Amino acid sequence: MIKRRFCLFLSILIIFFISYDNALLIENGSANDNINVAAITSTMSVSAKPSAILAAIPTIAISKTPIPNTPTPSTKTKEKIKEVKGLVELLKLDNTFVIDIKYATKDNFTKKIIYPSAKCIINKNTAAKLIKANNEFKKMGYRIKIYDAYRPHSAQKVLWDAASDKSFVADPKKGSNHNRGAAVDVTLVDKYGKEVRMPSGYDEFTKRAKLDYKDCPKEQINNRELLGRVMVKYGFKRIRSEWWHFDDSDAKKYQVLDISFSNF
Ligand SMILES: [Zn+2]
């Protein structure tokens, strides 16, 4: 009888340790292949349930393992990266970015899923500039987190219709540099993936989003200006109304596109 109880206790103990181990693996990624948790989130197709994507996002913030500073070996292989009209998937070039495409979730001002994929698609030349900026941030212990990059022109119409304040969204008749894959909405995160403090949240359509807003802690102004300084150094332009938005200074060289995310 005692022997049976002991066996039962031992089994429960083993099951507990296996579950705990798996939980850690899910949270931190495997140490062997250096999986970037944010990369997993970003490559999830939205054909998966939206709730699954939303559920996965907090893993970016709670990681206890620093995100690897160098791209994993798989991104250094000579595997041909898919390119459509100059657009590529950023993580295929460099997977040390943190990707959190808000319009692929309900966590955006429309409260609706606009993109059918959470992949970060971008013009390849804009990506080259962004990689240089990210490399400089990494030396300082930060990295770039991307909220939005390429946005199909048809999605621009959806956002335009949904926006109550049109000064924050480009008129689809003209097209946005996001539609060219040559604009990015970004912030900075620390090496654990935690966002630095900025004067406003992303897509917060208030005066706090503006570059000249000063009625906030100095730390927030410093973070906003650090982001701006390095991005400008590597060929991006700021706009006065949104601290998170950066246009590739060569954006007008590229055409407005309406290529579906399913191509990547
Ligand atoms: Zn933007």
C-alpha cells in the first residue's frame, strides 16, 4: 500500500517537473536554436485564430532571457529570400527585431484586425537602413520594435474610413509611404523586450504624440529623441505629428502597392 502511494507521489512529481520545464521553454525559447519569441509571434499567420495571436503577444514582454543580439545562423544562409516588387519579410534578413504588428491584431485604434498576417513586410532598401539603425541601438542595449511597416493600399482605405481625426492617417488618394513599404512605425525595447517609456502610446492621436510635446518626464523626451536621432542618422525622416513614424528619405522612389501579405 505504502509502495503504491509512493509511486503515485513520484508520478505526480515527474509530471509537475515536465510541465514546469515546458512552460519555461515556451516562455524563453529553446537555448539551442536561439528562437526569438517575438519572431515566433510575428510569423504567426492570422489565418490562425486572432485570439491565439493576442494571447501570444504578452510573451514579448515577459521574456526573462535577453533576445539574441546577432541574427540566428538560419538568416545567414544563402537561402533565397522571397521578394515581390522590392518587398521582403524583414525577419528573413535579420531576426533581431521585435515585431508587434498592431493592425494584425485588435489592439489598434480601429479595434479590428486589418491585416491578415502579422509578418513585417518592408521595402528591401528601407530594411537595409533599419538594420543599420537597429545595430546601433543594440550596442546601447536596445533594439527596434516594429508596430507597422508595409501596409497594402486597400488597408489604407480601411484605416482612413475608421479614423475620426484624419490628420493622423494619410489620404488613400495620395497613398502613404507605408503603402510603398518605405515607412515604419517603431519604438525601442530593452534587451528583454520591454518597451522604453515614450510620451504617448502608439497611435495615440493626441498632442502627446507630437515631437514638440514637452509636458512629460525628461526620460520620455530623451527616449523619443534617442529614437529620432539614430533613425535620422541612417536615412529616415521624422514627421511632427507622430514620434513613432519614420519615412525612408528615398520613399518617393518606390511605388504605392497593394500586394497581399499572402505572397510572403
Ligand atoms: Zn506610420
